[in-house]
Amino acid sequence: MSGLLDLAYNLWWSWHPEVRILFKQLNQEAWKASIHNPVRMLRDLPAELLEAAEHNAEYLRRYDIIMNRFRRYLNSRSGWFKEQYPGKEALTIAYFSAEYGLHHSLPFYAGGLGFLAGDHLKECSDMGVPLVAVGFMYSEGYLHQHIQSDGWQTGSKECLDREATPVKRVLNWDGDHLVIRVPYVEPAIYVAVWKVDVGKVPLYLLDTDIPLNDEASRRISSSLYMSDREERLRQEIVLGIGGRMVLRTLGIEYSAVHLNEGHPAFALLERIRERMEHGILFDEAVRQVQGTTVFTTHTPVAAGHDVFSTDLMDKYFGTYYSELGIDRDQFLALGKHPDHPENGFNMTVLALRLSGYHNAVSKKHGEVTRQMWRGLWQDLAEDQVPIDAITNGVHLPTWMNSRIEDLLDSHFYYVAPNWQQEPDDETIWNLVDEVPDKDLWDLHLQLKNKLINRIRERKRVKWIKALDDTTNFVTEGPFLNPSVLTIGFARRFATYKRADLIFHDLDRLKKIISNRWRPVQIIFAGKAHQSDDEGKRILQKIYQIARQPEFEGRIAIVEDYNEQTAQYLVHGVDVWLNNPLPPMEACGTSGMKAGINGVLNLSILDGWWLEGYNGRNGWAFGAAEGEENRDAADADALYDILEREVIPLYYSSSLDAIPHGWVKMMKESIKSIAPRFCARRMVKDYVNNYYPKMVSSADAEREKS
Ligand SMILES: *Cc1c(COP(=O)(O)O)cnc(C)c1O
């Protein structure tokens, strides 16, 4: 059964429940102990257990079937892309991103941007889109969140065990671990290369934590988004310039680039420089690179756009710009913000200037982004600014609970047997109406129980170990009750997301939560960025409120939010609350994950919800634009809608104990959200909008040379 290792080292298992079950069947405790990480599990599994499976006819039968399907998947050259663009596989796209959210065993993400990238890779693999990806191996990517007894967040680092993670060493010709040197940086920085197989898509990871580097350079890839400006710049140099070097060393040809956010934008400088090595002049090289580059910008929050001082740029690019045949001023102008030229070198400006295609991640974010960057196109009217919008989507096989998928399949199958191959076909999803209310409701209650049991079990184990301070006994959800209306709020604790909005009027909230006949409970999860004290204060405030007896133990905070906790939450709560300060939520994807599982969105109209909300698939609330006391007005609107609509609908069960009105909304949520906010629709948009244009640019380039 050597194929088990092949399976374990390809994340294909992460979106195929039958493969996860195959691992689990080897030994359930070992699977749990590995925290659902098959590489770790196989490493730690006693040999007898493997041998036993080898002699188990049922196991072998399943193993053979799954291995055959896995191999067929990897070797298949068919799929949507091949049908749409026959003969075009040669134009491979290189995808650069500072983070990837693929699975909790790979701590290479901070939040939505990373999951968007991870879902993009998985979907490209399923659709046969030719993509190679580059990112970081963050050896201390997991900052485990602990909440002290006073509610203050602290973190403990867990160093990644590279041997127990689905990442493989990339080897050089001599069979040693491939190490490249990042060009044009003194003193030298070296990068070891690893690879994660995401189905058919290879993701190359850069790791500077090797003895060849000095201490400071070893830290470059230790954690996401270093706060120190120089460290951050060095990270981005390694990602862009080092990343480009890795692909070149591996002989990976690609003719187009997709930048996920501005952090990797230095990769474009290298593409220009290489063209100049072949005798092409700077201006022409820039045109060629623009014609084959798409840049996705993700946030209106200022801190999301890196700006480096000219001093730092001089220090690291002092010799580089002469390689580009331009002088210092011309070089610095590439990153100069048209409205704030004094600020320094702006990575988003660089990316916008060097890419021919740009997009924001929702329609509203498109408007906001065009307004933000209109200075770069001074002769155009704002609505003419060439920044499109492609709304994010989520990878359905990753985020739709497999039992929900099975339930739908049992009703879809007879009409649309291969419906999973066409998840963006809206008409198919109308079949959701044929699922009996009772079946969907019972399943939802099972998933809700699973979530609540998990939270309570965790709490119980902690309590047994006496790690617990009794004053905070209630804050982690020991009293959660599966029959109570449950609201979930989980995301990064960035200030603009206003996690504490619902606490604006404590008396009013108290009445809602502690209503004797129709109580409400709320589950929070999320980490504040290490250097974000304001985010930590918000978390602390919630924590301190949660332990007040008046709130009856109905407010729970789940520590250490990650992909696994996200899965439980988006499958198992009743309502998904989102209340960012508009228009700061560029898109938001967790609400999509909830919505496709029939968890109803209760959200401010911002980001994707402006497109997703249809009046029947959840709720929208919030003050009108321009409202002076926005927090108070939004909070009031939230209480109103809870009292008038959400709570009565939830508790309006009929004789058969099923809240039919609620289930109707759940169905509307699934069928309206799944086809329009799935990664299939999103990747089609990217490919159809940009791919043919980039192909003709690349063709024109080839003819010239
Ligand atoms: C989806 C996801 C996010 C992003 O959620 P938003 O609603 O876009 O903020 C963050 N963290 C985890 C673990 C996720 O799964």
C-alpha cells in the first residue's frame, strides 16, 4: 500500500471525504491524534496496524478504488479548461501569493486572502487550468492563540515539523535539497525549496530557515507579514525575486503571471529584467510584462498596502535599477503614489503599473478601488479606471459539508447526475426545493450538535487538566445548548470588522440573550494580529462580558481560530453574523461558506453580500451611508432585526417541531449562493476575462523575438 504515502502527500485528500475516511479507517485514534493530517499519521502509525490493513480485504478493495481514481485524476488532461481552450496548455500561469489557506496542517495563512488563494489552486486543479504557484513555508506560521484569565490574547509559537506535514523537499540534480540564492541581494540570502501538491497544481514554498543563512535571514520566512518594515521588505524581495528564481531554476516555463495582492510584485521587475537580458528595451519589456500580468487587489484598508521608505529601497535596490537600464528616479517613480508621492515606494502602485489587467474582489470593492487609485489614470473618468471586479468564490468540495452534499446528491442525481461538475449552473440548484424539510433540518441539527459537542469536549478536557481559572469557566462555551438559536462570528479580529458591535447596548443584548422562552447564544472565534493591540482590546472586552453571570454562559469564545474550527462553525451554527464598517470589507468569504451549508447570513450590506442578498436567503441590516453615529445605528438595526425577524422565525416550529419558514430560507440560501459564489464561477471569470488576452500578448511577444 505504498500508494497511501502518495495520497497523503497530495492535498487532494483534503477535498475528498472518501480519502479521509480511508485514512481514518486505518486507525481512528491515530487519525484523531494526528489532527487529521495523514502524513503525520502514517509517520507515527505502528507497523502492525499497516500490516493489518494490508490483510484486510475490505480495506484493500477501497484502497484500490481510491488509488485508481486518484491516478486518473492526476493524469486526466480533460476538463473545462481543455474544452474551452484546446491546445492552449502551453501558456502556463504563475500564481504568486504571500499566503495560502489550504488545510489546517499547513499554517501558511492569516485569513481570507489566503483561503481565496488556496481555493483558487484547488479549483484550477479540478478544472485543469495550467497553474504553478509560489509562496512561503512559514516555519512559525502557527501562532497559537491563548486567552489569559484577564481576556488578553497571548500567543505561543509552534514550530512546523516539516517531516510531519504534506510538503516535499524539492531536490537538485545531485539529489540534495534544492537551495537557490536570491539574486541581487547582499549579503546573500539563500532559499530552500519545498513543494505541496494541490491536486494537479504544484505549489512551491520558499524557506530561508537554513544554516547557510545568518540569523536575520533565517527569520525571513518564519512568520506571515513581519511588522518591522525592513524585515517585511526582505520578505517581499524573497517572495518576488527569489520566487521567480526558483521557477527559473526548476526550468518551469510560464508566460503569464497572476499576483494575489501586491506583496509579490517584485516578481514583475525580474520578468522585465530577464527580457532586457535578451536585448529588449525597458519600455517594450514593460509592455510585454503588462500584457501577460493580472493583479488582484484585496483591501481598501491602508495597512493592507505596503509602502517602503526610499532609504530602504536604496539599500536593497541600489544596484538593481541599473540592471533595468533606468535611473533611481525612474525606478522610484514605479512605486510612487500619484496623490502621496512623498510617502515612499508603494507595492500596490508598482503592481498596478506593471500589470495590464487589474481586478478588485467584489463589485462594490471595484467601485472603491477605482476611486482609491484613480490618480494613476488622471485622464480617465472614475468609472473608466481600468480596474474590474471579479467577486470571490469558495471551493465547494472544501467548504460544503460532505453530508449536506450527499443529501443534495440523493435528490439531484436523477435529474443531473454529474451536477458536481457544473456547480455554477444555477438551474440545477433549484432542485434543493425537492429536499424534504425534515431531512435538511435533521442534518443541520446533527451538524450543530457536532459543533457544540466539540466545543464542550475541548472545554472539559481543559478543565480536567486544571488549566482553567474558575472565574472564566463559562467563557469557552460549557453551557452551549444545541436547542438554542446560535449565532456565529468568526474571522480575524481586525478593527474594521467590529466584532464587539453587538455589545453596543448591553441591556438590550442581555434581554435578547436571556429571553426565557427564546434565548440566543453567540460563538466567537478569531485572532488579533500580534501587533494589533486594538484588536486584542476588542477580544478582551468580549471575553470580560462573556463571563458576566447576566449573560448566562450564552456567549462563548473559541480559542485559536483556524481552518478546522472554521469548518465546524460554518457547518454548524444557525446564523452567520457579519458587521464590518462599510466599505471596508472588500468581499468576505466566510459568509459564502456558511450560506452554502444553509447557515443563514445576517450581515451588513457590504462586500459580497451586496450581490448575494436577495431578500429571501438571509438578512441585511445597517444604517444608511453617511449616518453620523454609525456604530450605534448599526447595532440598533441589528437588535431590531434579531427581535423582529430572526428570533421569531427560528422559534416558530410547527407540530412536527420543524421551523418550516427557517428551512425554506436555508434552501434559498444554498441555491442562491452556491452557484454564484463558488470558486468554479470565479476561476471561469478569471480565465475567460484575461486568458485569451494574455495568450495573444504572449503570441505577439514570441513572434517579435
Ligand atoms: C474563510 C476564512 C477566513 C476569511 O473569512 P472572512 O469572512 O473573509 O473574514 C478567515 N479565516 C478562516 C480560518 C477562514 O476559513
